[in-house]
Amino acid sequence: MTDTAALPAQSDAVTAAAPARWQDYVALLKPRVMSLVVFTALTGLVCARVPMNPVLAGVAILCIAVGAGASASLNMWYDADIDAKMRRTRHRPVPSGRVQGADALALGIVLSLFSVGMMGLAINLLAAGLLAFTIAFYAVVYTMWLKRSTPQNIVIGGLAGALPPVIGWAAASGSAPLNAWLLCAIIFLWTPPHFWALSLYTTSDYAKVGVPMMPVVRGAASTRRQILAYSVIFVAAALAPALTGLGGAVYLAVSAVGGLGFIALAARLCFSRAGDAVDERAAGLYDVKPAARHARNLFAFSILYLTALFAALLVERLLGLAVLRP
């Protein structure tokens, strides 16, 4: 049982606000993050190449989407104290007072039980078990432990965001082979350069609330070097599906060309001074001072590149294009 002393002091963070609207409860589910989760899970389901009833496929994707929303709601409940003090997150439903913390907690628990239960009853136990693990890992291991205790929070915690394609694959086939885990590895290795690029221009937010993000603990220069190192490893992993029979010529072209662009942007960031000075303007994802633009550019391109990788796999499968045989 969680110790009450360890719970976030939401009463100090929350300010009076108007009653919640339905849009506030939708915002609790982080729909932008959910859309990427659904997209990668759908790609895993389709790449399994196992005929699946369209209704059951829709149920599986719905369960994954609801599970992602449940994780987000639990995250917003627990992080309300620090979200209220950060420029980028202070307008979220719980810290702004539009939704009560207890309501966010209840919503997260109900949606978690619904998504896992429905997945187990309608699809299979492996997919349900992976979904339950993903929700618990994000809400408990990452949010309640790693995020506030180690600069490796994003590295380890990235597993939660990397698992949806494996869940989708398991939902279709009842198994999780090597290629499913390769999709997981791609997202897992993508997460550090993606999120550390963002943290380079939101460092003051994290420092203010005591979250040990890499730029806060190791400094901007070290973070930029680590971003470049992870970027090289990530791009190498992104090329791998073309060698394992998962991706075809379209995928190879997208991963190679986009990968060169990714490494070029990471190298420019590495040799820049992004993060050296506090950027007090960075109230959003893209509003930054000129010195932080290299970090912002990599952050934005990373989303585009990951989307393009999974879109290429999806297009190849849906159009029946041949894959490259190892």
C-alpha cells in the first residue's frame, strides 16, 4: 500500500477553477500521446500477418487506447503537485483545478480494469497480460518511482511507451516473436533522444520541481552528447527490420534517408549550446529562443521520423509489397 506521506501534495498545487467539462476528462487521457500509441499498436497488429476478425481487431486497438488513457490519467493524478509548478503542464486538468485528483485516480483505475479485462475476455491472455504490465509500469514504476529518483527515468521508463506494437502483435497472433520486440526496441531507443531534446529547453521546469532529468543532473553538454550517441544506436536499430524480413524496400528507403537526417540534426544539436542558458519562454513544446532551436528541431523531427517508420511498415503490409529477405 502506498504511504500517504509519499503522495503528492495536491491540495497546495490545485487552484480554484470552473467545474469540469467533458473535454477536461478527455485531456486527462493525453489524446496526442494516445494517437501515437494506437498507431504503433495497429502497425504491430498488421505486421503479425495473421488474419483477424475486423471487429476483434477493433476491440484490441480500443483496449490498447483505453489502457493508454488510463495510464495518462493515473500519471496526471500523481504528478499534479509538480505539474502545477511547471509552465508546460500547469494548465492540465488536475493542477488547474478543473478535475479533482480523486476523480482522475478513479478514472484511471476504472479504465485500467476495463481495458485489461476486455482484452483478456475478447482477445487473449498474452495481450491482456502485456497491457496490464504496460499500465502498471508507466503508472507505478515510471511515474511513482523512476521519474523522481533517477536521471535514467526516461531510458528505463521508455519501455512502457515501446510495448504497444508488441501488444498489437500478440493480440493478432497470440505470440510475441523477435520482430515484435524489434519494433519495441526501436521505440525504446527513440525515447531518450526525443525526450532529452525536449528537456534541454524545459530544464528550468524540471529543476524547479526536483525532477532529475538528464540536463538537470548531468548538464546540457553531457545530455547533448548522450543524445547523439543514442541517436546513432537508434538509427541502426531502425534499419534492422529491413534485414529481418519485417520491412521492405519502402521501409529501407524511409529508415535510411530519415535516419541520416536524424543523425545530422543530433550532431548539430551536440555541437550547439542548446540548454546552456535557461529558456524562460519555453511554455510549450515548440516556443523556444534561438539558442534552443536545434533541440526543438530534433524533438519535432523525431516524431515525424518515428511516424514515417511505422507508416512505411503499415503501407507495405496493406499494399502487399514484398519484404527484403535476410
